[in-house]
Amino acid sequence: MSDTADRGKMAGANDRRSVRRPSIDDVAKLAGVSRQTVSNVLNDRKDYFSAQTQARVMAAMEALSYKPNRAAQALRSRRSMQIGYHMSGEELETVKGFTLSFLQALIKAAARRGYQILVFTHTDEDPLSVFTELIARGNIDALIISESQVDDPRVRLLARGTLPFVSFGRLAPDLPQQWVDIDNAHGMAMLMDHLVAKGYGRFAYVGAEGDEYWKRERLHGFQRGLDRHGLEATNDDIFQGSGDAIRDHVRRILSRRQRPDAIVTSSDSIAAVVVNVCHSVGLRAGRDIAVTGFDGGAMGLITEPTITSVRIPLEKVAGELIDRCQAEIEAGPTGRPGLLIPTEIFQGGSA
């Protein structure tokens, strides 16, 4: 091979080596912002940049064909880029349509920020041991729990360690206020306003048994809505139970001479049961009697008619949970207060 050919090959190799991928610093310089601001945009930390700044950064990334290297980020930071999500055995049941919808929203929110969700559960004999083992392994960067109690033993354990965590549900005042939740009472009262405005005036309430705070709040919101409109409900109009007990109760109130014209329930899954019972006695929900739920998830969409419900904005909840995890991962305990997210009314055909 000639010297000229050798020099040509070397020049070509040098040219290829001289072409480097654009860096986060290049993006920052072109957008006229700091390197940290670009990082905030990449990680969707909305509290730290404006819409205009986001637009400039995104335009700079597009102009430079910049793509963040998530694998390199994980190696540099010694992070797994995984966030654990704990589910109880009850939540894993296929009938829990709300849980599936929430998990889908959580996986999507995590993926947008470069994280994966690692789902795990526990044994009934020792529910806390799985947390201790998971923390010791060090294969997650943070942990999300749901179905939490205000004074949750899982959170008590996590609060004594260093693993970042966040709860879908409120926590006791002496615990870190790393939680995101909805205002159950306000959402139910808002639904009552909606029903009264449609002309309904005789109400019954059917809720799930148990003393969890969100169950108490939903009943309280129902009662608040009655009070606000000068309406009343007797003890016979309010029932909390499960399974066949709910079916039997609904059949009883539907057989009254003066039955309610609206049955308000504490969840879409209970509302679906009520719709089926109505059908079994020859009544159609939405025509002969109103039936409402609370969740606004997939369960309410598979009934006929679809269920009017208080919708929990799961995409917003999931995004906030991941944002809080990420903030704790990157900066340590933030000391931020808990966050209540407003609910919405989903107008189905059942009311």
C-alpha cells in the first residue's frame, strides 16, 4: 500500500475520532442556561424551570441531536435506575382494576425519567422482612408504597434508614411527609353537588368495610354533601360491608316502597356490584336509578352503562410520586410537605 493511501486512512480515522457526541454542556451553552437546568428538564423536575426554559432546552437538544446516555448515568452515579413498588397480596388480585391502572401510570411515569419499576410483595408471616432484605441488597434507588395507613409500620421501618421512599397515602405528622394523596371528602362532596344539580334527592350510601382513613373520608364527604343541600340519610341508608352482604343490602333497599333514586358507593368495584344487582331486579342504572363510584379507573368502564365516578388523576399522582423519589435520590431528604391532588368527575352513563 502506498504512503498516500496510508496517510488517507489515518486521516479518516482521525476525522472519525474527532467527531464526538454532543454533551449536556453543549446543550446548556446553546440554550443559554446552566448545566443543572438542562438536568432538571431531562429529569422532568417541573418545580425548577419554566415552560419557556423547557422549550429552549428541548430546541437545543433537537438542534444538536442530543440523547442522554442513561446507562452512563447509572454507572457514574452507582444507581440501579430502579424504583421498588410494594403491593400487598390483596392488591395483586385480578379484580383490583384500580391497582392495574395505577401500576400502568407508575411504570409510564418512571420510564419517562429513565427508571424502571420493580414490583414486589411480602409473605403474611413476616411482612417487614422483605423490606429489610431489599434495602440490604441495594438494588433499588427508592421505594414507593401504597395502601398505606397513617401510622404505617413499613414507613416506620423505612424512616429509620437512608433509602428514599414516598407513599401514595398520608402519613403520621412525626414521619417524613413524603406522601401524595387525594382529598377523598372533597371529591365525594363534589360528586353530591353534581347529583343534586341533576335532580336526585333520595340517597343511599354503600361503602367498603374497614376503618382506613380514605373510607371514613368518603363517607364524610357523602354526609357533607347531604348537609350542604339540606338533605338527610337515615342509618338504614348508609351501609358498609363486603361481598354478599353488599348484594343483600342493595336488594333490600331496592325493594322498599320508596327506594333511593341514587346509590352512592365508595369505589368503582362496589358500584359495579350495585349495577349488577339493579339489573337482576329489572332496574337499569342511569335510567331507573343512579349509581356512582369512586376511582374513575378501568373497572367503571367495563360495566354497561359505564359508571359516573370521582376520578383519581392517576397520571398526575404517579408523576408526582416519581418526581419526589427522584428529588430524594439526587438531593437527600427534601423536607417537603405532603401533596393533595384534586379529583375530577367522570360522567358515565350510570347517573
